[in-house]
Amino acid sequence: MASIKISGTVDDSVVDGEGYRFTIFTQGCPHGCEGCHNPQTHDFNGGKVADTDAIFKEICENPLLSGVTFSGGEPFCQPIPLTVLGRKIHEKGFNIWTFTGYTLEELQDMENPAIEALLAEIDVLVDGRFILGERDLTLSFCGSRNQRIIDMNATRIAGHIVLKVLG
């Protein structure tokens, strides 16, 4: 068991990655992006403490899910409980998408073993801060044109960033 601070969950999302998804909205975000879609997740003192085992049980109860999404808030502010949960999620055969305000390069430059462990559990990373001036409602799974949808499995194999082909 690990505890995690969350704003909430959605057990039937189709907007937080490909397929039918369970989304976990972590609580706390240092970015403060103007126009953020989830401003209620910014306050590190808000939200509620949840048990990752209880969240995992809830995920397993839905036979329609194709994957799980870590969103926020900023998931990389809580890498240890998300890594624990991510390992269990992968053991069940689900994929993991993660939305972050950091770029992949910023996360790698932190040289933080906990962040590296979470990155190792992620199949698709949507990275980059939301920039209101680059907002584009025609994009799938991104809020602004600067954000990337990175295929982390292909990126690890290739040794350089590989963008996800949607569809």
C-alpha cells in the first residue's frame, strides 16, 4: 500500500488518452499555467489522500478499460506512489498515459531516480506546459500546440523522442 494525494478520479474517460480509460487526477502542481483545464488540482494542500491499493481495486473492477491515465495536477510531484501503482497496472495488462507540464527533457535533466522509475512505467507521455496563446481545440489529447504526445516505448528503443501515431 502507498498513499497518494489526489483531486479525484474518473472511471470512464475517453478524452484522457486512447481507448476507454480510468483517470487519476493528482493533487498539487507547481506550473500555474494560465487557462489550465484543472485549476482545482494546483493547491498542494487541497484534495484528499487515497490508497493506491484501493484505486487499483477500482481499476480492476471495470472490464471495459483499455488503460489508465495519470493527470493532474502534476503527476511527477508524486512519482513514488504512481510508480507502485503503475507496476500493478502493467501487470494487469493496461497501458499508462501520463500528462505533465514538464517536457521529457526537463524530467530527464532532474536526474531523480524516483522520476526515472515513473518514466519507465509510462507508455505514452503528453508533455509540456499548457500555453493559452497556443491553445488549439482541434488537437487530440493536447490543449496547446507546444505539447507533444510521446510514444515512450518507441522512444526507449530508438534512443530519441518518437511521437505517438494516433489512431
